[in-house]
Amino acid sequence: MFAVATLLGLAAVGTAIVWKGSSWLEDSANKLAVAYGLPAVVQGAVIAAVGSSAPELASVLLATLVHGEFELGVGSIVGSAVFNLLVIPGLAVVVAGGVVDTTRELVYKESLFYMLAVAALLLTFSLAVIYNPVDEAGVRIGGSVSRPLALFPLALYGLYLFTQYLDAAESEQQADGSIALARTWFWFVVGLAFIVVGVEALVRAAIGLGEAFGTPSFLWGMTVVAAGSSLPDTFVSLAAARADRPTVTLANVLGSNTFDLLVAVPVGVVVKGALTVNFANIVPMMGFLVLATVAFFAISRTGMALTRREGWLLLGLYGAFVCWLLIESLGVVSVL
């Protein structure tokens, strides 16, 4: 019991370090967006999203390269994506105390491209099982994700960046030359370093909790690491909602998830060379992510706004997700 308390304390410390580093990184990212004159949607979907996704990227790289736990990294990405889709918009509506408006650009561009990202990652894993099957102990349906396969989602993210570049080129937003770029980039890098340290603590806590309870570590990655690494997205989005900037709130959520799925996961493969995935574990995780995606899209499209009641619905759905993982950890069910 003492060991579990220690691991939970380690996770809390890691979360605090991630929060501090993310505050520096997010502030620097926002200043850089203003300095380069980027429009609001691009600021939320690219600059703020990539900045706030640094913990997720670090979780994949650390879990894969340092601990040899690629599925823990994937679990943290999927768990973070579910958290971003359900908790952040839900809290934004509830905390802001009103209605968060959406736009057709967000619904029909950002949301649909994000759905394509979910399909692309699942297709990548499917192709790995079909063309690079793996027969290992403890792996029911396995496949090896190679570098050529990992380049497919990365190329799709390149297309996403190209569409954002076109939006930025058409914008009349003026650059702010009063911002000290060297100092801003310095704090951006310092924040990134803090994030790496904090995420390493979260990953170690997830692995330790898996060993303590005799459960797969990726289950804890989907909760402990995912929630801890998603705090930057939460703070950025809630601050934007309070400032009456809903476009940045939702664009950051969708842009962050798109980056996580199309970049964070494939980068681990590119760096390592080839990694094995247990498709029997991946499908249920991705299945719930698809469910969360459909719920988010449907709610954001109705009336082109998120209401307080819909916010509570999203939070309730995340509660069901956590309950499912809890009963998985206790061995009541064994879908994963």
C-alpha cells in the first residue's frame, strides 16, 4: 500500500512539473503566434496545439525508447485524446457558465480532418497486422509498425499543415514586432525541458502501478499519464473560454489530438525503427476514441454551439470511460 501511495505521489509531482513547464511553453507559444501574425484558428490548431501536445509526444518517446513500453505510449495518446474531446469542452462550458459557440470552419474542417486522423492511425495499425504479422507470447493479434508505415500518418499531418499555411497566407493579421523573439524561444525550450522531466515521472508511475496491481501498464497510461499530460490543453482551453475565445478553445482540442495521432505515435516508430502492437488491445481503445469523436462532432454541430447540458453529457461520458478502465484493472471484464 505504501508503494502505491509513493507511485501516486510521484504521479502528482510529475503532473505539477508538467503544469509548470507547460505554463511557460504555452505563454511562449502564444507570444510567438502574435509575433508572427498568425490568425486565431491557426494559433489554436497549430501553435497552441503543438505546444500543449509536447507532454504526449514526450510520453511516447520516453515510454518507447527508455522503458520499451510502446503500448503505454499509445495508451497515453488515446487516453489523452478522449480526455481532450470530452473533459476540456465539457469543463469549458460548465466553468464558463454559458454557451461555447462553434463555427462551420471548426466543424467541417478541423473536426473532419481530426476524424481522418483517427481513421489513418487505425489503418496504419491494421496494415501492420496484415503485412507485418508478429507471433509473440502474450500478443493475441500482433503486427510490426515499420518506418514506411509510420510515414503515412506523418505525410497526412504535412497536408494538414499545408491547409493551415493557406489559411495563414490569406489572413490579414499583422505581426507584432515588439515581442523579443530570442527571449520567447528561450522560455519555450525551458518549458519543454520541464515537460520531459514531468512526463518521465508520470510514465514511471504508470509502469509501477501496473506492476503493483498486476495489470497492463497501458491501462494506467490511458488514465494517469493521459490526464497528467492533458493538463496543458485544459488550462489553455479554459483560459481561452473565460476570455470569450471559443475558437481557440475548440481548435486547440482538435489540433492537439490531430498532432498526437498523426505525429506523436509515428515519431516513436521512426526513432525506434519498428515497434510491435497488440491489435487486440488497440481496437477497443480506438473504438472508444471513435465513440468520443462521434459524440463530440454531433454535439458541436447541433445549433453550432455547446450548451451547459451538453457539457455535462460529455463529462458523464468520460466518467463512463474511467469506470470501464477501472473494472478492467480489477479484472471484472477483460476487453483489453
